Amino acid sequence: MAALITGVVALALIYMALNAFRNANPQYLVRLAKIAGGIFALAFAAFIGARGELAVAIPVAIFGAGLLGWSPFGASLGNAFRGWGRPAVRSDGQKSQIRTEFIELTFDLHTGAVDGRLMSGAETGRVLSDFTLAELLALARAFDDPSRALLESYLDRRFPGWREDAQDATAGWGRGEARRATSSGKMTAEEAYQILGLQRGAGRDEISRAHRGLMKKLHPDQGGSTYLAARVNEAKDTLLRTHQR
């Protein structure tokens, strides 16, 4: 009987751990792996160092310190270790920024990476990757419809399939986000330039080319959303109108 109870408890703990792992922030998991690896490397270095094998212990200790963000050789080595676990593709610096009252998303147009930060409330300035799915859904209760629509686009990329587990949390969210968002206020030229990732004064050809490139990435058929596509289209129309004056 005791063995049966122990087995049931063990299965329950495993299920809870797997569920927590699935909903965890991927960047947090990478940081956790680096910390665990750094501690293990330093402990191993101390063990073999105590046995007099300094030729092996020293480089292992440096490696472990690098994983933990400590580098005796300055920032360059520390930055190299901090880059561990990130994509090898480098950004060319061109970014698209879409902002609402509560959040701002930044899309790297070269790598496809998405980042975001809060623009209002007690957590203003914090990046979205600092929060778990449950925390983001809780924050969204205070958002307006455009901000929720933009957050959904972020969640779709970071937590694929999140909607299946969050139906109760999103039950009160509005629908028709793209229509309400685009009718909530006239887009400024500055916003349009930021969305298309262009510098002020870009020509018609540059505007059309940037629009096509973004739509390939943010159209609903390509894993984007109706809201994002509407904002990109509005940005193009806004800038093209300036060339008709």
C-alpha cells in the first residue's frame, strides 16, 4: 500500500513538473541551465584542483565562471558565454515596432525574433520575456483591445498552442480587434515609419518593398495575425498618402 501511495505521489509530482516546464519562459530555462552548468563546473574544478590537477581545474573553473557571468578576462569572454544558447543568425539592425497604449513589440526583420515591453502600469519598462504565460494573461485583464490583440501575436510566437490552455483566462477578451484597433485613432507618420522599419523620408518603392517583406512575416497565413496585418497595411497607406500631397 505504501509503495502504491508513493508511486501516485511521484506521478503527480512528475506531471506538475512537466506542466511547469511547458509553461516556463524559454529564456528563463536557458538561464537556469547556465547557472546549473556553472555551479557544476566550479564544483568539479574544485574537486580536481584539490587533487592537484590544476592544468585541468583552471580552464574548467574559467568556463564555469563564464557561464555564471564572471570573467577574469573582461567583458569580451563574459559576453561570449552570455551569448550561449542564442540563435547564430545575426541581426542587420532593421526592426519593426508596433506600439499600443500598454505594450510595444519589436520585430527583427532579419532574424524574425520578437521582443516586447510594457508601456503602462506598475510594471512599465519590463520586457515581456520576464513574465510567465499566466502572469501575462493576468496583466492583459487591464489592457484595451488593441493591446490584447498585440499581446496575442506575441503569445502565438512564444507559447504555440497557448489558447487551448487559456480559454477561461481570455473569455472576457473582445473580438474584432483589428477593426477596433485601426479605428481607435489616426496613425501618425512617425508610427508608420516605425512599423515598416523605415527612416523618415523613405520613397514609395522603399515603402512598398518594406510592406511586402513584413506581410510575408506577419500575415495570418504566415503565422502572424489579423491585427498585425491591419497595422502594417495602415502604415503603408499612411506613408503613401504623404507622397500624394
